[in-house]
Amino acid sequence: MIVGLLLSLSGCFTPEYKVGYAKAAVLEEQAAILKLYRGCLEKYQGNPPEAKANCEHYTQALYSVDVRGMK
């Protein structure tokens, strides 16, 4: 019975499933970073040089996630 259950579950983790799961994880990470970036920009809305200095790490993080997601 356990062997049959394991055999039936083994099809759930196909390469397509793994790729889809990984893409979803990358998109979730990007969305979280983008939300933080927008909050940072709102905080420094009246002072663009301060916004650039304090929010730049979010753009770097987004780029990092994009590069990792493309590999």
C-alpha cells in the first residue's frame, strides 16, 4: 500500500512541476522586494537624493533575483 502511494506521488514532481514551482518562487521574491522598494520610495518622496541613496539596494536585489531566475 505504501509503495503504491509513493509510486503515485512520484509523478507529482515532474521537471515541469519543478520549473513552475521555481518560477513561482522567483516571482514571489520579486514581488516582496518590489513592495519594499515602493515603500522606501514613498518614505523619501520629497528628497530624491536621499531616496536614491537609501533605496538603491532594492534595485540591486531585484537585478540579483532576475539574474538568478534566468539561470
